[in-house]
Amino acid sequence: MNILFKKPKWIKVKLPMNKNYYKLQKLVSLHKLNTICQSGSCPNIGECWEKGVATFMILGNICTRSCRFCGVKTGRPEKVDWEEPKKVAKSIKILNIKHAVLTSVNRDDLKDMGSSIWVQTIQEIRYLNSNITIEALIPDFKGEKKIIDKIIDVQPEVISHNLETVFRLTKEIRIQAKYNRSLEVLQYIKEKNHKIRTKTGIMLGLGETKEEIIETMKDMIKSKVDILTMGQYLRPSLKHYPIRFFVLPEQFKELKEIGLKMGFKYVESGPLVRSSYHAEKHVK
């Protein structure tokens, strides 16, 4: 990998200045909803919200885990809002969203790790929104199959779980997560219901090598993953894990070509690509 240390010119974020953006922002604020677009400081918030696409983050905005790359707060979460599923579903209807993306913080403090809210939210969305498609970007739920089964049983069109980085860096970046456990979660979903598309993503620029990226992609294929996203890691603050280097756009393009040749159905690969980037395309 060619290594750049100064922020390159292609890492530019378009400021959100459109009607749809302000409409969605107002709605999120009115219903006290959380989006990973905001909590995760996503660089594509302007582009996605302009299209009326948002990733709703359920179960609050405080995570029980302390991943070193993530901009979401870590600490003791607030009580579960049992009205949240209806609020999210209603907001999606008002916005006329055709493809809904859901994610959540880790709720290791809860006995069911928040799975009941996950199920209710998907059910409420489907009840109020006919012909909608759904992507569930889930935590690893500590690999507990009975909990993962609950998500599989409500049949979102896509279930995603991010690997985030290569094997060597996992313990350093995702402190409470496990590389192999994440792969096992993805493989289990596909084996339990082959009609559900599985998806994962990694960040580049954390110190990984090209060889490690390709090896990680091979592990994903072995775990029957359909869709892969790759983007540049951008440090949320000085307290977070440092950027080791910036990856060139042509290198992202090369990795996309490698991934497609390996057998992924879709590969989204670019400096500003994030988990939900072009998510609406991944159900087709």
C-alpha cells in the first residue's frame, strides 16, 4: 500500500444544504431518534439524507463497548424506550423511505442484548410501510445463536455485521469483539436462511497490509458473505485510534475488482464508503 500521512484532497465532505436534509434532521430531533449518521460522524450524511436515506440507531446512543475507532459514546446506557419501534416506523413512513437501514449500539447490559427491540422495530416498520426492504446492521450478540435467530426469523432482506478490521488488529481496535466470532455470526445467518443477504465491512488505514486485506476478504467468502464495504478510517477525535495512512482511490478500486473476482455480489470500495453507503442497491 502507498502510504500518505497528510489528509488528502479526495477526503472532502459536501456540506448538507438541501430541503430533504433539513426535513429529516427536524424529524429526528422531534421524535428524539438516534442515527448512526450523526452519532458516528458519517461523511456521507449530506448525500444520503438528501436522498431521504438514513440509518436509524435503536436502543439509545450510549454503547456498552469501547471500540477505539468508534465515535459513539461508551458508558451506562439509558433505560430502553419501548415506544422507539413505533417512532422509527412512523418516521420512515413520513419520509417515504423505501429501504430502511437499522443498527444499534451494543447492549451487553440487557439479558436479551436488545434483541426484543430489534424484532419489534422491524415488525412495526413492516406494519406501517408496505413494500419496504430492510437491512439490519447488528452487533455480534456475543455469538449467541438463540438471539441471532430472533433477527433471522423476522427476515430482513439484508443482515450485516461489520468485521471492521483484519485479524491482527482486531484485539487492538475492537477490544471486546472477536474476529472469528464475527465471521461465525455471518456464516450462521447464511446457513440458517440462504435467502437473506449477508454483508460486512472493514476500514482501511489502521495499519493493515494489502496481503492482510485480501486474506480477510478470503475469510469472508469462506463465511458465505454476499456484500462487502471498504472505506477509509477517519479518526472521530484525538482520543480515538490514530490514522496510520490514507489509502489511494485507485487502491480502493483495485480491491473492489479483487473482491468481485472472489465472488462477492457487491463491493462498495472508496475513501468515503461506509457500511450503509448505497445500501438500497444491495437488496436487488
